[in-house]
Amino acid sequence: MSLLDFESSGPARKAGKKSLKLVLGIGALAGVIALGSTLAANINLNGGGNVEFGQGVAQTTACDDSVILTPQSTFVNSEENAQFLFTSLSVTDISSNCNGITFTIKAYKNGQDSPLDLYRAGGEFGTTYNEVKVIDENGNFSFVGGGLLSDDIQNLSSTGFNVDLVTIEVPAVALASAQDVDRITIESSGAQAIPGAYEVGDIGPGGGIVFYVSANIFTSTGSACDTQCKYLEVAPATWQSGGVIVENDSIYQWLDDYMYPATGQDKTTSSTEGYSVDETVNWKIGQGLYNTSVMKVPAAISSNAQAAVLAYAGGSTAGQWFIPSMNELNELCKYARGQTTGNPKVACDGSGNLKTGTANEFGGFVDDGYDLYWSSTEWSAAYARVQSFVDGGLNLRLKHFGSHVRPIRAF
């Protein structure tokens, strides 16, 4: 008996929150998947045809005896090409032995060696992805790059996760016709170090450099660490070049338009943290991921700064990267200039030598007279906050102007 026939349809029903389209039918395949330490383990969806989905394949694995992968399809009703699309997936029954493992999921059509394109993130002219990568950090699951936001992955207790490939916030659009999906693979990488005791200058679990160690646990909503975060790491100087050390961070626009919609960031006055009398909630340590996620309102306006940072994959356990909040950026400025970090009430003052050039991946910060770096902290509908890494000075900048960007992440 087939577990999933992508060509079948059921009674009409309303689409869920993220489907954006009329859902006429949903199918699901449940299969038992092997997770080898390096090689892909496959669900073979029929030996030759395209919709007869066979039983799962059970194998002994490096971190787990078996897990269950369930892809889901949604019928997209459009005038141009109504069809079933591969729109979401879940992986469940994951053992605690998989702590630190990264899962990479791909789909293939019979007779093709290259994986199918699964989704496009960032709008009509965004980036196309042919895999989904998820890291298991002690039962908390988060994306390793890929352009999706933290809202698009849901923890299913501590033993599994669900991923939506059709989203509103990014936005993301599913690309793979379910009729073409004949085989799904899931690969598991070797375990990586799970956050423990780090010091400033250490290499973090995302492949970046730890630049901030908090005296107390902080919250970074949407990060894998959630309410138990302690560290911030910055992407290395290779972040925008696929592994090649770049001398200077590139320039990006906060918003690529003269329109200035307010993002809805929380600007309620708070005096609990921050060196500036203008400190507000959207300045706080731990606020950067949320700020970054709401930079584009309405979604029709693009942000090449946001798109570049969210697309950055980083190391094999990178998780979600984002543009720093103002206080996070101030700590990064202090690190870049060799000043002591850890106290958000102390301003970056421009002393010390800026980490520039291409000598190693710890550098790449800009000291060329056009040295302003974007924060993700909005000041008004027209302006966002920037900081100079030459003298530590703060300023406001029109959102469609260009400034430098360097991604960070919390763990």
C-alpha cells in the first residue's frame, strides 16, 4: 500500500498560516531513515515510477538506530501551473545521541545526480536552495544557513523538528514538484562541540569567533539557545566570499528603497542595559535576531543587508546569523579594536588597533574613511543606527544608504 500519492487529492480545505495558497490536498510519506556518520541514507520513493511511495528503509546508524522522515505536499492552485509541491518535512524520533549532529536533507528525481531545487528565499529574485540543513543542539533544532528564518522550523519536543518551505516572512517559495520527487536523502555530519565554556577569541560552534561572553544568561528569541544564551560569535572575514578571506566587508542597504515603513521593532525605553541615554529595547544584547527578522515591512520592499546575512551558511553548526543590535554592534566594535568586551555599558572608543586586512580570518573590518557599520536597530521609519569602527562614534543613517555589515549569532 502506498503511503503517499502526490497526485491524489482530497476535499478542499483552507491553507495554513504559511501556505499562502489554496490547499486542496495533503499527502505524507513516513519512512525509517538511516543516519550514517558521513554518507547519505535514502528513502527510495519507488524504483522507477514517480508516485508509488514504498515502505521505509531501516538501518543501523552512527547516532541513532532509526529516525522517521515525513515529507508533505500541498496542492497549489494557480492559473499558470496547478500542481502538488513539496512544501514541508518533519524528522522525528531523533535520539539524544545525535546531540551536535547536522542533518542535510535533499530530494532527487530518478536518473538525475543533482538534487532538486527545494525553495527560493528572499522573493522573486532571491536565492535558490537545494537542501535543508538543521543542527541538533541538545534537542534544540535550528537552521544552518539556507535563507529561512527561525519561525520556519518548529521543535517537536526534543526529539524532532518540522520545517516549512513556504513562508511569509522571508518570503520563501517551494519549487520542487512532488511528482518529480522519487528519492529523499538525509545526511548526518559528525558531532560538533556543543556550547560549553568559551572565552573571547575562541572559535565558536558556528565557525565564527567568540567576541562577547555575558556575565549572565540572556535571551535571543529565535536562536537555538533561546532563553539560555551566553555568547556571541562573529562571522569570519570569509563570510561573504565562500571561504576566501576578504580585506573589507562589503556595503549593503538596510532597505533597498526610498519608502520607509516602520518595522514594528519595540522601542520602549529601558535603562537596564546600554551605554547610551537613548538605549531602548531594540538596542539590547540578544535583540539582533528579532530586529533582523522584521527589517522588511512590508515584505515587498527588499533589504540586501538582511538577505546577505540570512543567506550566510557559516560553519557546519552555524545556526541562524543576524545583523547585530546596537549594543551587540558596540561589543563587536570593541572586539574589532582589541578593547575588552563583556560590559554593554562601556562604549567602543576607537582605541587599540583595528583588525583589518587579509592576514587571517579574524580581520576584514573596515578602516577606510567609509567605516560605518549597520546595526539592526531602527531609530525611525527613515533611519537606522550605525557605528564607526574607527572612533566608535554613533550616528543615524537613511535606510537606503549603504553601510558595511558583519553577521553575528548567539549561542
